[in-house]
Amino acid sequence: MSTGLPPREDLVGALSWKLRRLSGETVLFHQAIADRLGISPTDLKCLDLASSGPGPVTAGRLAEVSGLTSGAITGVINRLEKAGLVNREQDPNDRRKVIIVVNPNVPDKVLGLFGSITDSMMELCSRYADHELALVLDFVSHAAETTHNEATKLQQSTGMPAARS
């Protein structure tokens, strides 16, 4: 019995190609956002990591979750601070540590740059039934986990610090 679908290998190949394209377009989109903020895409991702927790993060923790070396994270923090996006403060619980505090206006400023794509993605989601969205969510969640695991393997095989989540 025919399903009317192309052969599985064609579907997997097309999906692989489209995921590569999505990845590339995402990199270019984040580059455009970073350019608007006067920082690099790596800085933007670290800003996202610093602002996504319940509170301020230490420089060491930011290095750990980003997979960057302590020297590289120092450069990132310097650039974020120069751009007026974060401040360094002494950890009140441990004076040896520095915490990275995202400036209060930054989340709204950054979210504003993502406003149009958020609207466009909501419109795209409206094309799908709830059960289809659940399937897409499952796939994307597993794809993100797989990508994270593969990045960790690459980092470990080259002696780089492994990113932790």
C-alpha cells in the first residue's frame, strides 16, 4: 500500500538539507542581531546564557555552560560590558568571585530585535494542528540534545573544555 510519500531515504535527505539551511539562516539571523547590538554572535549567545537563569551568573559558570575557555569568556564579558549590556559585580557571598549582571533594559532591547521573527514564527505555527506541533517539538528537542552531545564529543576529542548545561 502506497503512502503517497517519497521514499524514507529521500525524506531523510531532504530533512537533513533543510536543517543545514535552517542552521545557516539562524547563524546569519543571529549575526544581524549581534551587529545591531555591536557585538559578535558568540557574545550574543553568552548574553543569552547570562540572562536565561534565575539570577546573575559567575564568569566561571558562563565559561562552563558556553564551552569557552576562561580567557575567551573574559573577552566576551569585556565586549558585553563595553557595549553597555552587562556589568561585573563582586559576588556578595564570595568576594573572590565576579558575577555578571545583565543590565535591566537589555532583555527588552534584545527581545525587541526578535519581535518580527517571533511574530512570523507564531504565524508559521498557526498552519499546524496541535498534534503536528507536538511532533515537531519532539523532533527539535531531540535534535538539540543530539547536537549538544555531538558538540561535547568534538570538544572532548580536541581537548577543549566541554560545554555543560
